[in-house]
Amino acid sequence: ACQDNGWVYELTSETASQLYAPHLTGVKRVFCRLGTGTDPAWMAARLGARRVEEGANLIVLDAGGDGALLGRRRVDNLWYASPLQTYLDLLTSGGRGPEAAKFLRERVLEA
């Protein structure tokens, strides 16, 4: 949906950590940060997503401007947050995010 509209985005948190330092057996939630000029409601409608109070499997984050997406990397036609941004997002993502953050820090950021 983002690519079709030319929107700036990046996959982050558990989604991106599996690219940089695979640690989890599976990813149950997709975290997507959107840049300026995007319409999260339109994207959700296009994907058939709906707002839920708990148990979300797609989390859409506002990047607060395209500058926050600097350092993103394109892999297999998808954009991923930088390893550092991924680490920071994992720290606040809940679940096993902090554990994945520690693993990412040890394997990628400190390497």
C-alpha cells in the first residue's frame, strides 16, 4: 500500500530485527513507521485492517517527519529501519522486544 502511493515508510521493531539479527522463532506483529504525507486510515482500509484494543498484529507508527526515517535500508523490495532505530523501537515494543533488542545490540550494534 505504501509503495503503490509513493509513501515513505519503514518496517521496524521485531520485523526489522529478524532481518539484522534473527532471534525469535516467529514474528506475530508487524511494526510500520510512516513518513510525512501518508494516510494510515487509507492504508488500513486497503489492507482490510481494523483498530483493536489489544492483540494487534499490525502496528502503524507516525515517524514525526521523513527525517526520522534516515538510515533506512531497502532489502528485497521492502524498507527497514536502521539497526539503531530498530533497537530503540524494540526497547519500547513490549513482549519479547527488549530481549530481541539485547540480542540485536550484542550481535550487530556492538560488533
